[in-house]
Amino acid sequence: MVTAKIGIIGGSGLYQMPELTEIEEVRVETPFGSPSDAFIVGTLEGERVAFLPRHGRGHRLTPTELPFRANVYAMKTLGVERILSASAVGSLQEKYEPLDMVIPDQFFDRTRARAHESTFFGEGIVAHITFGNPVCAELCDVVEQACRAVDVKTHRGGTYATLYGMMKTLVPIGTSG
């Protein structure tokens, strides 16, 4: 089985990574069905990376159709230890300009149409997982350093809010910076 330590999930507009070399297309089946698309596994800066377009190539899946559990399970199957997920969003704060990179430290999810997509548990498997610190500070440090190295205006902290439809935004609730 092909393996990769880093997983990248591309959001709207990020359907491929031409920077990957030594690529291989990998299809993974999971107990939760098929992921959004085949994975493109390749090498980026000497690291093995598994790339997955969240909405599928050609943007064929709507936000409520996304197989979140299958995507994450498949990443784990490929050996992924860390996942970077890119999303194009708006903001309610003027300090965030178009093309700025915001690295949120909290999430606020108000979607309810994906009942079976919100957990890996149920049907006899019970677990209680904390969501107090949902992002990896170490990985955020790496992303911030990479953004600064290529002169991208970067902001740390904030809350990524998801509402019904395609509304995704960074909002001033729970911000740390």
C-alpha cells in the first residue's frame, strides 16, 4: 500500500497540486464508502504527501454531499499523521483581506444535515472526545513559517464557522489574536 505522512485536502479552487513529483493515483475504499475522489500521492519537498480534492475533481460534490468520514478514514489508511485542509472563505472582519492566509484555532459548526458524517462512533461504539483544542499548534507553526517564507500575509487565531449551504467564514467569536 502506498503511504504518506502528510495529507492535504484541497477546497474550492484547489483540485490538483502540480508541485507533486513521483505521483501515483490511489483509490481507497473505506467502511464509510468512497472518498471524494482518488488520492494523488506524490513527493513534495522530499516528503510523501496524499492530496485529495474535497469536492472531487471538477467540483462535483456539494458541501452536504462530502463524505467526510471516508476522506479522513482513507487518509489514516494511507498512513497520514497530519492533515492540512484549505478552504476559500470570507470574513466578518476587515483586517482579513482577500488572499490573506488565516490559521484558525477553533471551529463552530452549525450544520445539521450530515448526522452520520459528524462522528466515527455510534452503532454500538461509544466514545467521548474533547474538542477544546481542535487544531495542532505545531502544524500551525509550520504553516505560518511557510506562508511568511513566501511573503503571504498571515493571521494566527480565529474561529472557522460553518453554516448551512456554502457559508464559511472567520468570525470574531473566540478569537485569540
